[in-house]
Amino acid sequence: MADKREVDIAKAFGREFVKGNVPEINELRCMACRNCVNLCKKLGPNVLEIDDGVAKVARPEDCIGDGACMTACPTRAIFIMSSHNPEDPPDAP
Ligand code: SF4
């Protein structure tokens, strides 16, 4: 879970993501370009995969919450990071 400093930094940049959070992916906006998948893999965490034509969080336990995937997405399909709860996945707007 994020410490106070990480939360403060995230807020200072106007971002909602902090360590322990994972990307929410809007399946309607995703065009499966793989930008987020490739960037996350290149940076190390390798959290995302294309599954059934959309990007999905395949390895949430490896997410460092930096939000790099958000910056890579051309359609803004990823625009928020939230706590991962496998029992109750978030509904992407
Ligand atoms: S960068 Fe955006 S559009 Fe491309 S695969 Fe990832 S979520 Fe989908």
C-alpha cells in the first residue's frame, strides 16, 4: 500500500494513482493497439495483456502504480488507477 509521501506526490501531479493501485481499462475505448502492454513490459512490471481484443490487467500483483500505461494510451481508455479487488472489479465508465 502507498505511504503518505507517494499519495502526496500523486495528488500534487493531479493523479489518482499510487502504488498498490492498478489501471482501470475502458473496454469500449480500447482498440488493442498494445501501446500500454508493450510499454509496461519494457519498463519491467509487465502487468498487462491483450485478451479477447482488449487490454486487461493480467498480473495485478506486479503493478507498481506509476500510471505509465495511462500516458501510452491514444484513446484514453486508461484514465484512472484504483485498488485491485479481484472479487469486485471496477466498472470502467
Ligand atoms: S494503449 Fe489504450 S487502446 Fe492501446 S491497448 Fe492499451 S488500453 Fe487499449
